[in-house]
Amino acid sequence: KKNFGKVDLYNAGWNYYKGSSYSATDSIFTIYTDKYPEDIFGWYMRARASEGMDSTGAKGLAKPDYEKVIQFGLLDTAKNKAMVLTAYNYMVAYYYNIARDNATALEYTKKILELDPSNTQALDNLKALSAPGSKVKSKTTITPEKPNPDVKVKVKPPHQGTR
């Protein structure tokens, strides 16, 4: 079809997605986002396709598209809440499992709870990420350890090179 529109792109992309043809899904929704760059749905489907292509999340392929979902979704959270929550959940998993950035994972967990205070998964994640020993670093909660006078530390002088 020469003059295809949103519905045509949606139908083609959705059918590829349902058939697990994630590369084709991404291609169709790339056209969608090029033609309708401020429409959240195109970014959401590109993110979902990227998740299909990167099932372990190790490459973080969906991250840029989910960032767009968050950007446009926050303009109308009543309408886009489910997509924004999906994006936030991806970010929690990405920052915790891939980037090893527990502090950012905790921030996204708190954002989930702002939108959905009774989200049990986010509440569990909040407890786990906030627990002592979770390696979550926060500027407001870090206190330097007091030195133990019984521990003797030997400091080696800097290496003296020869010329």
C-alpha cells in the first residue's frame, strides 16, 4: 500500500510480533516511530521486539526504546500507565542484572511504587534493594566506618624507579 497509516503499520507489526518475528516487528515499528515519533505505542513495540531479540537482556537492546516510552508515557500517566510500568520494570531488571547499578534499580523501583503503590513485585524489590548489605549506595545513607585501632595496616612506600 502506497499511503499506509498507523493502522496498517500496527497490523503488520503486531502480526510479526505475535509470530515471534522480532526483527521484522522492529523494522515495521521503526517505520512507525519515524512517521509518528511522538506516539508512545511505536516505541513500546520496538522495545518489546528488542526484548524478544535480546531475551536475556544482556545487550540492553530495549533500554533506549523504553527510555522513550517513559519520556512520552509520563506526559499522560493515566492513559499510558501500563506501558510506563513495563518500561520501569525493564529498567529495574536492566540496572540490577546487567549494569550492576543497584542504586538506579532502586530509583526505578520507587518510580513504580509512585504509579502503583500496591505493586507486590516492586514492594519486594524495594525491601531487597534497601536491605543492609544490598550494596545500594545512597549519598544520604553512607556513613564512613570508624577505623579499628586494633587493625594494623602497613603502607608501602611508592615504587622508586631507576633512571
